[in-house]
Amino acid sequence: AIYTGLVTAAYGCILINSFVGFQFVEDGTPLSLWSMRISCLGLFGVSFFIAIATFKQLAGFSYTSPTALWIVYLIWPIICVAVYIPSQFILVYQTLDDRWPYGDLLFGTAFYCLGMVLLFIFSDTICNTIEHYIDGIFFSEFCVLLSVMMIYKYWDSITVSFCQFKKYTFSD
């Protein structure tokens, strides 16, 4: 339940960060920080409750039909990624003269997709080949880790590019 809550909150954080670059709320202000914290805490709580309720069969949840848990654990991340990637391509196109961040996004997307393919298509094959010592989730999580590293690299590159852009165009 804790892992499910953390995964849900992490994807929610990435989703919320996809809108920060569009300056709906100024980045780093108490409003933006607390809305991020409260949203992530709420997502963690909802996901944690769904996981516990599914396991303990509380409040109409059942482990024989874990639809809500399936939505929180599998559908929510796909929605977050599907919103994040196009929004960041739009952000880079509209605000930066530098196109190198596209490479970071493409590599991150490729790692994420490779991880999902390893998890959903090749997991049984990997598990049987390695005699059940590890399965596809090991390699999938490794690819997701690489994807998150590329997101960090992307954020680093757009922050530097955006600061240089602002200095170049708005300084006296």
C-alpha cells in the first residue's frame, strides 16, 4: 500500500510539474509549493486507502476484482505520462530557442516505453529464462529509473536554457 501510494504521488507530482512551466502559478511560491505538497499527500492517501481496502476487502473493495487498484496503479501513470510528454514538447517549442531538451524527452520516453514493454510483454519470458530469480519488473523499474533520470536532465537543461534566455532578452 505504501509503494502504491508513493508511485501514485510521484506520478501526480510529475503531472503537476508539467503545468508549472506554463506559469499558471509562479514556480517556487508558497502557493505552488503547498498545492504540490497537498496534492501529492492527497494522492498518496487515496491510493494507500484503495490498496488497503482492496487487500482487506473494506468499503466494497475486493481483491477478487481489484478494478480501483488497477486504475490507480496502472491507468493513472499512463495518463500522467500522456499529459506530461506533449505538454513539455509544447513548452520547449514555445519558450526556448534551444532544441536539445527534445533529446532528453525522447530518451526518457524511450526508456519508459521500453520498461513497459519489458513489464507487460516479456516479464514471463524473463522470469522463466532466469529460473524465477527475477522477472520483468526488475528491468522495468530500472528503465523507469533511467526515464526519471532523463526527466531530471531535461529539467536541468530547460532551467539553464530558460535562465540564459531571460538574461539575454530581458536584461538591461
